Amino acid sequence: MAMPALPLNAVEQGHLDLMAPDLRFIMAEREIEPRLQALLGAAGYKSLGLFTSMVDNRAQLRAVLATDFGLDAAEANLAPATALARRVDQARIVDAWDTARKRSDEADRMQAEQRASRLPLTLNRAAHINLRSRYERDFGRLNDRNWPCQALIERRFEEVDEGEVRADPLSEVVSAEELVEDPVGAVIDRDGAIRLRRAPRSVALPTGSEELRQRVKVLGITFQLAAYKHSSRLWLASTSPEVWQQHLDYILGDKVGGLMVRTNETTIRPPWSVILAYEFQVRKTACKMVMFDNKDFMTAMSDARHCLETKEQHFSTPTAMSLSLARAAPKRAWQDQPANDVRPPKGGKAGGKKGGQPKGGQAADRGKGKAKQKNKFANVKTPDGRNICFKYQSNTCNMAGCKFVHVCSECFGAHPLASCPQAGGAGH
């Protein structure tokens, strides 16, 4: 009866943890002892590609295992049981090597076909697991809400592989939680064959700062994963979570998202749509700098934030126009929605003898009540003319798909009037 294997020490466990999950899976399937797996990892064979490139054939592999890893079954004065155990260990490693080589060759063949047919790059599940394991080892565990979906990762790899750097609209930044199973679509390649590919999917744009942080974090991870796969791309060497945190601090800071302009009537902030549009343009400018100015990613993002032309065209001017509209918006709003809607009857005049004056003042009283309800709010429309939801101001609107805009009637911020700091709301 074989003796139970002793537990691994910290060093051996460390080597084992650094091995790629797909390689560890194959070795576990072949029942290779963890201590022997750790020995291979300590020698540097930590990925599927390195393991399959160790030797060219089985005979060479057996020779390497005998001389370099202490698995020589023909050693002199060796006990029969020990010799047999070494032969079994050799057979298991050779079996794992054969399987790893076949899977690696199949992955290379599929990737070559995809490139020849101009189809989107797809990675097998093991490759995605390897990438996530490495990222979480470097930067900590993540849930699916903050992890990009497979289609987004593959699209980033394809772009980097072809030398293109693209600024993704945030509506295309989809997390693994939002897309548990990628939808599949069919495409026809140049030979007329029908092939399957993951179909694109879009999501709603962020409606607040926390959603924006989450989208940008998911987006940033795809660049870090691309840096893992394409380590020879020097411009990717400087991408990291810190680069994207600096980007968010700028977009949501005092110079952009937190900018406030005070007028005699109210305090105006940049519309959220302008902030999102400018955020996209900063990334788009940075991508152009990477492709055409040969800048690394960190430098390009910093220079894009300091680009006066981009800020003037996509933030300063739109914000100034919104401010101009906001100043005139209250007057137009009361004209468009008169508080006391008393119309003259057909064929008569308001206040005349033919019913122009409501009996008993009841309709007039109702009109006054309506005016009182609306006059509570500084604005009833947004600067671009959309009606503001009154119930939302007290946070009581529960209507799904409400046709009115859910913004503050005081400062047009993404919060109800009851929480507005400019109006003395208790929520802030």
C-alpha cells in the first residue's frame, strides 16, 4: 500500500500556485503528484506553451525526466517498487505532455483560421481562466460585475494584435455579470462557409459616478490583460489600474464633473451627457496619440487630459451652451406650462358674461392650487427642454419607464430636490 504524500511546504505551494490553471488541470487529470507538479513549476515550466516546448518528442522527454527531475527508473541498486513508481510518474507526465501539445496545436490552428478568414479572435475557456487568475494574483480578487465579458477581452486582443487602439463607447463595455453567456451569431467567411461568432451587445450608459467608475474599471482591465498577452508592445507596458484611477479622478473632479457655475438664480453644473461625451473624447485622443505619436499609454492619457482643443470642443463649449440655455429655461418653462390654465370658452372672452369667469371661483381655486404645486420648483424643464418629474423631487416616483426626466429641479444634478445641497436638502 502506497504511503500518503506529505503536504507541500510554502515554497513548493508557491511554485504550484504560479502555474497556469489549464496546465494544472491537465496534470491533475493525469494524477501527477502535487510535489512533482511543483518541481516542474520550480524549473520554469509554468504555462502550457513552455511545458510543450520542453522537448521535441517522447524519448527526449523521458531522458529529461530521468536526468533533471530524478525519475531514472534504470538507476543501479534501485528497489523494484521505486523503479515502478518512477516509470508510472514518467508515463503520467508524458501523457500530460501529449495532451498539452495537442491542445496547444489546436488553439494555434484555430487562431490561424480566424486570422485568415478575417473572423474575430476567440480564446478558449482555459485561456480566459489563465488571464483572470494572473490578474487577480497581481491586483486582488474581483467579482463578475467588475470583470469584462469574453467578447470584450477578445476584441481588445484582436485590436492590439492588428496594431489598432480603439476607444470603446461605454455602452459597449459589458461585464461578465451582465453577459453570463455571450450571444452567438453567424457570419459568412470569404469561402462562403458559415461560422459562429459572439454577437456584440450594448448596455445603457452610466447614469451616475459609481456606474461610470465601474465601467471604466472594466475597460481598464482589458488593457492590462492585453499587456499580459502582448508583452512586446511597449506602449502597453505602462497601463495599470493607477492610470485609470487618475483618469476617473480627473473626470469626476473639480475641473470636469465637479465643476459648478453660480448664477443669480441657481447653480449650474455640466450636464451628465456632456461629461460622458468628454470622457470618451479624452480616451479617443489618447488612442490617437498612441497610434500616431508613438506615446506609451500612461503618457498618452495624461496628455489627452491636458489637450486644450479636446476640452474646448467637447466640454467647455457644450457646458457654456448648457449654461446659456439654463438661464432662459425657467422663463420658457412657465410659458410652455402655464400654472393657471384658464381658457376662454368658445365664442366668448375670458372674464366676460358668457361663462368666461368660472362659477363660484372653483376653477380659479383649482388653478391657484396647480400654480402653487409647480411654483415649488425652481425649474420644471431641463436646459435642453425636457420635462422634469415632479414626484422624483421628493423621491416618490415609482413608475417604471417614467417619461419625465429624473434630475434635480434646482441644479439639474442626478439626485432629487430633497437631497440637493444647493437647496438645503437633508440627503447631503
